[in-house]
Amino acid sequence: MRISYLFVLAILFLSGCRLDTKTAEEVAQLKQHITQQDSAIQELKRSSEALKAELASVKLDTSFNSLRLNLESASYTAPLNLTDQSFSTVRTGLGIFLVSVQDVTPFANGVKLKLDVGNPQAMTYAGLKFKLSWKTASNANGPDQTKDIDLPQRFLPGSWNRAELVISPAKADDIANVRVSIDPNQVRLQVPASKG
């Protein structure tokens, strides 16, 4: 605002300090123009504050949705314990599976995991898709490595079923934080015997 008055004073000085009608009209127009610009600046400031508030709200919503998505996907993945034969529970859209690592052996340029996959349901699965993710101990802060493996074999109901999965490239002493999710491909149910 102070700069605008200095501008008006400079115009008065340049006009010879004599306010004739034409100069007075020009000064009045400049004052009006400055007032309009000040109003526009104030409106832009209000708009900027409103946009900042809206952006903060969107960031909060995004953070909440990201957290919710992470929690939902976390319940569909489970850690695998490579050092003992305890089992993890893996949830799917069709039920749960129990997964236990029975053996870890070097295999080509990777590691073969021999798993027991427990199917506690009353249905046979005619194939499962496993998604493995892991980190290497040498790159613990790096991104997860992932691998999708389709196993077309039958996973019988009410029993442990053997599955072999290969993680590569990896070394047995270098893999850590192995996680698994399962997506059932096909379900097989008994067809009731016809009465008659």
C-alpha cells in the first residue's frame, strides 16, 4: 500500500506539482486502480488460504485412506518364519490358509521353500496363486522383491498340502522378512448325489 502512495506522489512530482483537471482525473483513476488491485490481492489471499485448508483436508483424507488400505492388505499377507516350523495364517477372499515353512534349501540362483499349506476348509482348491515378497539382509532398506507363483495342484480340504516355491535371485542366508499372500484360482466342491 505504501508503494502505491509513493507511486502517486512520484506522478504528482513529475507533473510539475500542479494539479490541473486532467492530472487530477489521472490521479483519481490511479487511486481507483490501486484500490481495485488491493481488493484483488485481498481476494487472492482469501482464496489462497481456502485452497491451503482444502489441500490439508485432502492430505489428511489421503493419509487415512492409505493407512486403511495398508491395514486391509496386511490382513491378507502373513510373515513366513524360515527358522522354525510354526505356521502363519493367510486370509483370502474365500477363507483362510495355514502356511508353515518345512525346509529352506539353495536352488540354482535362488532358494527353494518347502511349505505345508493347511486347508482347513471343506473344499478342494484346484490351484493357488502365491505372491511372495522379501527383502535381502544386504539391502534391508531397499524395495521389496516380489514374485508371483501359480501352483495348479490340488489343495485338499482338512489337510496339510506340500508346496514348493522358489525365491530368486536370493541366497538362503541373505533373505529376510518373507511375506506371503494367497489367491485361490479355482474351487472344487462335491456334487451331491442325486436321489432317485
